[in-house]
Amino acid sequence: MPPPPNHPRSLWRNPEPKRAYDVVIVGGGGHGLATAHYLAENHGITNVAVLEKGWLAGGNMARNTTIIRSNYLWDESSAIYEHALKLWEGLEEDLGYEILFSQRGVLNLAHTLQDVRDSVRRVEANKLNGIDAEWLDPDEVRKVCPIVNTSSDIRYPVLGATYQPRAGIAKHDYVAWGFARRADEAGVDLIQDCEVHGFATTGDRVTTVRTTRGDIAAGKVLLCAAGHTSTLTDRLGFRVPVQSHPLQALVSELLEPVHPTIVMSNAVHVYVSQAHKGELVMGAGVDSYNGYGQRGAFHIVERQMAAAVELFPVFARAHLLRSWAGIVDVSPDASPIAGRTPYENLYLNCGWGTGGFKATPGIGWCLADTVANDEPHPYVAPFTLDRFVSGALVDEHGAAAVAH
């Protein structure tokens, strides 16, 4: 059991909200907490409140499957994710907190000739951007992960895979707690059980955030509410083009170490890693319907399990312990939305779809810079809201076709 609020062993304070802050961050998940940390560490801005309607990191941060990689196709995407991966590599030292970051590599399987062409293209694009990436044939795939079924006599034969050796996993709860602890030590107020239900504005500025714990005046406001972002922007009179879908994952019973890496397959919509304790962590594709429910459809899991057993026959007798769903927010080009809004002092961060966890330190760093300097950081500049007017889209549907 965790210690009660304000117990001497608590990792952070649970303060009453002040009536005004220089920066108010709506959403106490990984992105909100990371932004608060880097506002304090990189820019000396500590009069900051992080508002969370439930408990810290109780949304998608606690419901993802913890995969970290940067092998995206387009320059804009690979830049932000590679920045994040470099921060991941030093994050335990930065936070002074164990996060169980394990760089075990990721295989993205190719099952058709078109998969092969797309995969080789992505590898070459990654190399041009200085990202570690390799193309492996089936024999090389088997050397990296001997338990993958590379037989040619299956429904979706493995024709090869991309491989990023520096990719890995981390313990999502520990990541959130590490960021929260450091932000709190810097003087940031982390306010739980504080739901935002409206705003007050004057001209083109947001002046007040209305919450269930009273009105809070704000110099600047950052929305980091993932799938619920559109419900907040609706109250401010502008629309954000995101749709929310349930995204399912599940874990197995504890097993001996048998799975040395991460394996993903867009074609059959499954991906599998083995957590530090020994359970298999598996994810599927998104449910097709829109909604905020944290439980998905059974047929998605059924198909996911059929694919997993075909790729990993060794798992056929494994028992599944529990399943759950997060709420992913998907934009029209499957890339995030970050940066300025029609309001002068309001900033936006949403639309990460299935890729939000891996971006956590990178987007926190870049949003802190954007908020502090009133200018989009170069890594988030391509992802501003106005690209849906200008047409300068960053189409990552191929990378986001399967949850990751």
C-alpha cells in the first residue's frame, strides 16, 4: 500500500491549490509532470501547478505498454523521438530515481513484399537521421529473438524486420513518480482530485482555470489531457481535430526469462515484450469506435491472441491475468499536436495516439522551452495546430498502425 498523502514517506506533497500561478498545467500524466520538471530544471520556473482530476499518472501513463523507440519515418517525427530517447538514456541520473530503463532493442516484423519495401525505406531514412537502425533477414531475426516463428509455412511468414538496438522499455509508474518527485522538490504544486470544468478569458488570453477545488488564476496554461483535450478546447470555443479510441493491452502470468527483446507486427496487430518481473506485456490495435471507456471489445483481444500464438508458439499455454484499455487521441495525420493556440497564453499537447509514453521526456523538455520562451521549440514546430490549415501534415499512419 502507498503511504497516505503528506505522510513522511510520500514522494511528493499534496498541497492545497494557491489562487494564482505563473503556469498551470492541466493533466498530471507523464507529459504534464515532465513539462513541470523541465520548467523548473531548465528555466527556473517553479510557480507552477499541475492539475489532475484523479491521481497522478492514473490515465494513459499507467495503461500503456512502455515501449520506447525512435525509428520513425519522417524527419520531424524521428527528431522529437530521438531527442526523447537520448533523454531516456540519462533519465535515471537526472531524476535520481530508478525507472528500470532496459535497452533491449525492438524488431518491427515485415510479412509481405510491401512491408519489406516500406521497412527498408524506413531503415535508410533512420540512418540519414543518425538513428541506429538495421534491416534483418529471417535468419538474423531468429538470432535476435529465437522464439519468433520464422517458418515460411504460416499465415503471415516473417520476411524480415527492422531492428533498433537502442530501443527498450521502462517502468511507467516509476517514470511518473520520478518526475513528480523532482518537480515537487523544486516547488511545483501537484494537485490531485482537481478536475477542470471551465475557463475565464479576457480577449485572447485565458485568465482563470475553473476547477472543482476553486478558481485558479494563471499567467500561462498548458493542456496535457490526452484524449480529453477536445472536451477542454470545446469550452474555449475552438476545436481540435482528435478522435479518442480505446486501446487494449494485457499481461500474462509470471514466466521465466524467455523473450529477449520487443517484437512488433503491424500486419497482425500484436506486439510483445517481457517485463522485468517476468510477465508478458502484449498490445493490440485500437478499437474502431470512438469513446472514453477503459475497456475494449473482446474480438480485438481474440485476434491479438491468435496472432501472438502464431508468432510465438511457445506462449500457447500461457495464462492471461488481466486486460485493460487506455484512451488514445488520434489526429488526422497520426502525429501529435503541440504548441500555440488561438489564445495568446494557451498551449496545447495532444494527439500522440499510441506513441505518447516514449516521447515523455522529449516532449516535456520541448514544451517547457515553448512555454518559457513563447516560441515553439524547433522539435515541436512541425506539429502545431495550424498545419491542418496549411496542409503541412506529418503523416505517420504507417508507424501508428499498431499500438506502440
